[in-house]
Amino acid sequence: MSLDISYSGGVFSAPQAKSVGTVTAGTGSYNLASASYDSVSFSVASQTTSPRDMTMSSDGTKLYVSTQTGRTIYEYDLSTAWDLSTASYNSVSFGVNTQISTAASALVFSYDGTKLYVAGRSENAVYQYDLTTAWDISTASYASKSLDHSTEADAARGISISQDGTKFYFVSLSTDAIYQYTLSTANDISTASYDSKSLSTSSVDASPQGLFVSPDGKLVFICGSQQVHRFSLSTAFDISTGSFDTGQEINTGTEDTSPTGLYFKSDGSKMYVVGDTGNSVYQYSTGTATTLDLSTGNYFSHTPSVNTLFAFNNPPASGTAAGFALALTGANAAETYDIANASYDSVSFSVATQDNNPQAIFFKSDGTAAYVAGNFNDTIYQYSLSTAWDLSTISYASKSFSVTSQAEVPSGLFFKPDGTKMFVSSSYPNDAVYEYSLSTAWDVSTASYSSVSFSVATQEAAPWDLTFKSDGTKFYITGVDAGGRVHEYNLSTAWDLSTASHNQTLNINAQETTPAGIFFHPDGNTMFILGSDGDDVTEYSLSTAWDISTASSVRTFSISSQDTTPTGLFFKSDGSKMYVLGNGNDTIFQYTTGSTAAATFTYPSSVKFPSGTAPAGPAIDETDVLVFYTDDGGTTYQGFKAGDAMA
């Protein structure tokens, strides 16, 4: 079989024998192999000329930088979340020089923004500070709690904490290793104990300066020696199972020769690096890189399921003219939280044995536990999943907590991200939201009423479900009084109901008169409403994150084939699974979200297409063939669309 390729600027050696080459598909987000600088930076030189680390709020609207000179933390606002070009100093800072004498070498926040942890370079310790208002460091104060890590190593240059607050890590410049601790009380650094687990970085980088652990605990990043490197953990959050991902690194030396800290957007699509040379923070985009190894063949075939960036490796030497063909078949692009293309997994679980009038559902952040509010017994029930997020592995954990003394009609349920607080909404007897504390995180049997509640009766005589903003500074309830509404409340102190006040109300009765469930995308730009009247889930787009006044309906997904009286809604943390609680069958149903949008393709900047524009990608299930030519060792390529797939 031959591969016959023509080229308008010349002719390849034709016919060429068709030799199928190797295609190595890249990963999605957090992919350093395809990361690139956005040409966006933000200078912090007006505040400090010695930045040592950086971090951001969980919603991307705040940036924080720690320093050597003055041992100070500076706070910045981003008017557009995760967009560094919109950053500005908000004149808020916090000094840690009472505890730290030389340099605030690293910092990180608890996921809810109410705890700040700062490493002291000379003290070989990490100090904890409490914030009365989440993410506002002007409200920070020393908690008189610290972790002395001198027994393991000194010179901490980066620190990270898991979302549930039970795992803590630091990277040492002196030993070139990452160390792991367990916090017996979530987010309480004084309860940390060394797990006798570490990961050496010396073979990859002998000058580690920053540390980031992905939210799912499967990826670890360090910066140093003008590069950012990625490691994979075969067991999530177990640093001893880490190994370097060959090729997963990016050189940041062009932007700054002394990187000192890094952070990623929550979905891994953006990376931020702070540098000591330029006293600036730099923004990068990550993506999906698929590599064509030109030394293995001249014909490549690929059917990607995600938007893809191609990389061409091992071209022939300069002066050797060579061409190759790429056959692309269109396929669905992965899209999370996509209810328009969701499908029922034919997986369900009945909770009728515990309560035959279930009203609300919630999952632990790692998907290993689920909770149901039962109206018949006025009780919260806890379930275990042996495989995270897989409803076929769920079983009753024989743990429960009665809320009948406060909420005789529990209809909404929400947990603080670290599992130490629980909130329940009820329409009887007082149309209120109630706050509970859990002495053991995520163990509902250890709950106790905090004697804190907030009445919503002025706005809503029939409150149903509730949810919170990811940082705890807002909460939302749905209500069926006056025909379907969503109410938004502000909390001046995160997760403290006693500081709540009503902000605004959104009427949604044009779409749903009985909104039984509510859920927000973690970035606050999308809201989902479960309708008990329409037996469907409606998606709303918010032009301003977390501001319900900017919401507009986008699409719906019917769940009527499973239950005609749905009462609870929840999504897996990455949006790939959706769960609906049905009152008609007293059952939880599991769905997979999906997409019918074709994947898009991006080519190396070295590729020159006619008119300077790359051809559009093929439609789903259609195949296009592109041809590329180089004669200068891969410095440049000429590319064009040749037609349909070859036989």
C-alpha cells in the first residue's frame, strides 16, 4: 500500500510506503506537556521585592503572596475569576513577623478560606492563623497552633493541604523531598502527625521551591530551577506512591529565572507561578497534548474524546525533506456538568428501609460517603461507598442523627467542605436553616446542634433545598411559596449562620414552580435546579459568578423515567456524574453527563497553514486527512487538508 502526498510548494518523495506511526494521547487538565505562557503577568513589586510563595482563593477571585522582607502576606482582588490581567492590590496585608523571623517561605489556605497556614524558613515550622471572615486576611489572627517539622527536614519551601483538611504536605529545599502528615482534627495543624511517608524530588529538581497537590490527590507539582514538574500518585494522597511523569514539565525561565511558588485553577486548566527575579505572578494555560512520533511512521490516525493540542516529535534532520499524514476522526468532546447529554446509568439505591420520605442528598467531597435527609423520621442518614462515586457499591453505614428537635420537616442538607459542620433547612416549625457541628468530620453520628439558626420566613414560607458558595460566604435556598423562587443570603463570617442576611431573590416559576433541589458548579457560573413539578433538571448560566440576579436558563434534562417526584440533586466533584433523589420510589439514581460537541484541534505554532488558518476539525464520526511537510528539522511545517481518510 502506498501513501501518495502532494504539496503545492513542492513534491514529496512519492509514492511513499504507508507506515503507521505511534500516537501518544495526552491527559486533560493539569497537563504540563502542552502548557504555554498566556503572556499575562501581574507585578507585586510595589508591595514586595522578595515574593516567596503564592496561593489563590478556591473561586479564583483572590490572590495572596508571601514575602521574605517584612514577613508579610499581601492580598489582591481579581475582578474576573482566574484572570490575572484583572488583578489589583486591595490594600490588605497581614504580618506574621511575630512568629516568623526570617521569611514567610510558603502559604496555603484551608479549602473554605477560614484557616491560613504559613511556613517560617528559620523556625522549621508551619503556623496556623484563623480568619473570622473567609479569605479576608485583615481578619486573621494567630491561632497559637503550629507544626514543628524539624525532625523530618528543615527549609520548607512549599506547603499544601487536602480539601478535607486531613492531609498536609511540605517540600524541603535541604533534602529535596516532600513529606506527608495526617491531621486527626481536620484543618487543625496542631493535630498533625508524620505519616513516615516522603517522596524524593532530587532526581528531577534539586531546588524545589513550591508545592501543589491536586484536589483529587493524584497529582503533585513542584517548581524550581526554572521549571515546574509533575508527579503522579498511584494511591491518591499517598505521597510515597509518587513517581515523576516523564515529559510533564514546563520551563518558566523565559518569564522568571527564580520561580518560588505555584498554584492551579480548580479544574487544572490554568497555572500560576510567582517569581523572585521579576517580582511578578505569571499565568499559563494547560491542555491536552497528543504526540505524533515522526520517527515511527508517516501515517497517523487519532480519534480524540477531548479538545486536543498536537505535538510533533523526532522529525528528520534538517535538510531532509519528509512528509506525513494525520487522519482525524471527529468524536464527542468531554464536557463536565453537561446535563443536555446526560444518560441514566441504570444504577440506583433504595433508602426506603431508613426513611420512606427522603428529601435531600449530599456526598462527601471524596465520594466515599453519602447522606440523606429523611422527612418521615426527621433524621439524617449516612451511607458508605466502597468505590467512590459508584452507587452500585453503596450501603447503609448504620449512622444517623435526629434533627426533630429543630427541624421537623428536613428538606435541605449541606456540609461544610471539611465535614465539620452540617446545615439543614426546614419549613416546620420555623421556616429556618439550622447549623450543627460534627466532632468527627463527616461522621453524622457525632453531630450536635450548635444552637445557631437563621429564619427565612420573611422571604419564604416553604423553604426546600439549600446550598452554599464554596467559601461559605453565601447560601441559597429554593422555595415553593409564591410559585418557585431562589433566595440568596450573605454571611459576613463564613459558615456562621448567625451572621447571615438576605441579599436577593430570583423568580424561576417560568421554568419550575416546585424547585426541590439546587446545586452550583464550583466556580459559581452555573446553577442547577431540580424540579419536582417538571420532573427535570434545569441548568442556568450566571454571567456574574454566584449572583443569581444574572441567571438565565440554558437547558433541561428529564428524569421522569426514573422518578416523578424528585427531591434531591448532587453532582460528582468533577461533574461527570449526577445523582437524583426520588421521593416517589425512595431511591437515589445515578447518571453520567456527556457531550455531543465535536472535539477541537490545535497544532504547534511551527505549522503554517494556507491563509494562516488551520482547517476546522471533522464532524462527529467523520474523518479528515491533513498532510504536513518539513525540511528544516521540524523548525517549521507546511500543513493543509488533503481530503477524506485514505484506504
